[in-house]
Amino acid sequence: MPNDHRKTARRPLALVLAATGCCAVLAGCGAAPDPAAPPSGKGPEQSATGSAPRPSRTPSPSPTAPGDRPLAGRTVVVDPGHNPGNFRHSEEIDRKVNIGTHRKECDTTGTATDDGYAEASFTLDVSHRLRDLLTARGAKVVFTHDADRPWGPCIDERARIGNEARADAVVSVHADGSAVGNRGFHVILPAPVREGAADTAKIVGPSRELGERIADRFARATGTAPANYLGGGTGLDVRDDLGGLNLSTVPKVFVECGNMRDPKDARLLASAEWRQKAAQGIADGIATYLQG
């Protein structure tokens, strides 16, 4: 979930530590791997930090015919929500940053399922799958991070990475932490904001179009319904309190793939097969938006 979800507060740090066994979301720390979350890997593109690429763990088949690269020349920034190392750096992520309208925390730990599958692990896995699908179509994919830094980046830096890449589209991947019984996905869109460093006037329209395309294709690919607890059944939610959207100068949305705190949604989110469908839906939505 975004680091400032208005529906529910972030999970207490102690609860996240208990749920994840501290190290469960970090590679190579000695904890037993989560069977629902394969270890992360790099695809053909590097993260914004410029670290050396690693081969993708589970290559996805190309969704297009050989030689067909309809997204060639387009840049997509993928922003995996949170960072598996955030829970070790509470002082750093609690630091306030300016998001235009006010100041708020740099980042949070994110949420987790009852059995300890962390949102940060989920977002990385879906983001890797999404990168594979987009690069197969010819897009250049830039990550805001790939768990290749101890914590962060802060929400203002995440926005800056997309801006500096002059991205054609930016998608921040998340999972919600709402109440039991609240089910389904939703896409968060930027509201009109003009205050301080924030000015979303030029991106509100394109971001809505991007969000609508993703919501449509996500529902088709996953077979899941839009959220039953916000957005009036549209799967769309407009917000003016997210720094990642307020500070963006390029089309950007957040995708909340489901609710980790609901047992039924949690079972979907923990399924590798379903995560592939989620990535496919997001990729299809991005592609239809970029291709017009």
C-alpha cells in the first residue's frame, strides 16, 4: 500500500517484524524462503542505481510475435512499493520529506498477509514479471529500486526518478492493507494539485487514461473485480495526498493489486500464477495506453 494510506494505518513495525521473521523478506539472511515468493532477479534493464543486471528468475514468454516490438523507443518506470530493508531503517524512513502540499514520511515498511508474506516481497516479484513482459515488447524499463539499496528510496526521490527518465508512463506497484472483507484491486490517480513543488495539471488527464486502461486489462487478465470498498466499483481512486503522484511531471498511477489483510485476496496475492496474471494485466494496460 502507499506509505500514507488513508483507509488504514501502516502495520506497526513490531507486527511486520513478527510476521516476516525479520529476515524473511531479505535475500541471503538465513531465513527460510517464502514458497509463494521466489527470489528476486534482474532482467535486461538495470535499476536507477545502475547496479549490474542479474538474469531473470522466471522468463516470461513474449506476448508478441517474433520481431514485433511495439513499445520500442518508449520508457516505462516501474516503482516497486516499499523496500524489504525498510524495517531495519525506521529512523531513515520516518524522516519527513516535502510532497508539495505538506511534509510526510519518506517511506514505510508496507503491509503483509497474516502468514507473513510482505508487501515489499510481493511488489518486487510482480515488478520483475512486469519488466519481462514490457521489455519483450521493446520498452526500456527503469526501476526506482530493486532491493539493491538498504532502504527507500523516499517518495520524493521515486517521483524524481520517473521525471528524470522522461518516462512515457510510471506505475507504482502495491498491495493494500485494508480491513477483512474489503476485496479487489484499485488504481490510484493523481488529483489536480498546485502547491509548492507540486503541479499535476499536465498529468491528470493522461494519468487517468493510463489508469483506466490498466484497470480494464487488470480485471480481464486476473478475473478479479474492482475494489468493493472505494471507487464506487470503478476500480479508480483519486488522491491528492501521495507525494509520488503530487511531484510527478509524467503520467503516473499506483496499482493496488488486492488487499493483503483479507484472507481470500491474500491467497491470490501469494500465488505465483496469479501474480503473473497481475503483471500481464498491468503490462497490457500500459501497452494499450502507449499505443493509443
